[in-house]
Amino acid sequence: MKGLIYLFVFLMIVIGGLYGGLRYLNEQKKTELDELATSDSLSINMSYEDSLKMELNKIEQKAFGEKVKADSLQDVLNKKEKLTKEQNKKLNKLAENNEKESALAEKARAMAKTFEKMNVKQIGPILENLDDETVMLIYQETGNRFKKNILLAVNEKRAALITKTFINRN
């Protein structure tokens, strides 16, 4: 969920940046048109060829400036796209991990129900052959009335470790 929020905020920033860039380019076009109108009245005194050369030079300079701006905006856009792809990969990985954890929790719930139907003597040998992580998953999914059976079914040292781990997780 956090990843989706970060992705949404990131996309809003990208869209805002692109909008600002487009507004800036639109203002530049208006300025160019105003300058062209002003320069037309001044060029009457110059020779026609000189005024054309001057206008061509101005247009080339502005075109170069616009190319630099466009390249800069493209670089920013490329970086934002790369970051978006990375965020999407992280989001997909988080979703995949979440699905795995949900499936694991579901399996632990099913086993916990089975353990709840057993007595301490039956549970003990099974728990002795399971690793602590698996025992913790089953313990977490077992109802409060039957948690004691799990603790009674293992030795005191392991029961203390399970208790400590449970408290530190929650």
C-alpha cells in the first residue's frame, strides 16, 4: 500500500513537471512572435538580405536554445520513466511477497486447526521435528485456548524461545 502511495505521488510530480515545461514553451513562442513583430519594423531600414540573415541567425539561436531545453526535458522524462519502472518492479515484488505470505499464513491456519484437535502428547513429537519459524507460524494462528498446548508440548527452553520471539514480533 505504501508503494502505491509513493508511486502516485511520484506520478503527480512527473505530470506537474511536464505541465510546467509545456507552459514555459508556450510562453516562449508568444515572446518569439512579439520579437518578430518588433524586428519587422526595424528591418525596413536595413537591406533586405541583411535583415533576412539577421532573422535567420535569431531563429537558429532560438532553435538551438529550444533543442537544449527539449533535450533537458527528455533527460528528465527518461529519468522519471526509469524511476517509475523501478518503483513498479518494487511494487510487483511487494505484491508477490504479500501473496506468498498470505498463502503461508493460510497454510499455517489450516495446520493450527489440526493441532487444536490434538492433545499435548500428540503435538509434542511433531513440534520437536519442526523448525522454530514453522512453530511460530502455527502458534500465531492457533486460538488463545490452545496456545498453551503448544508451549506445553515442547521443552522449557524452546517454550521460552517461542514466547520471546512471539513478544518481539508483536
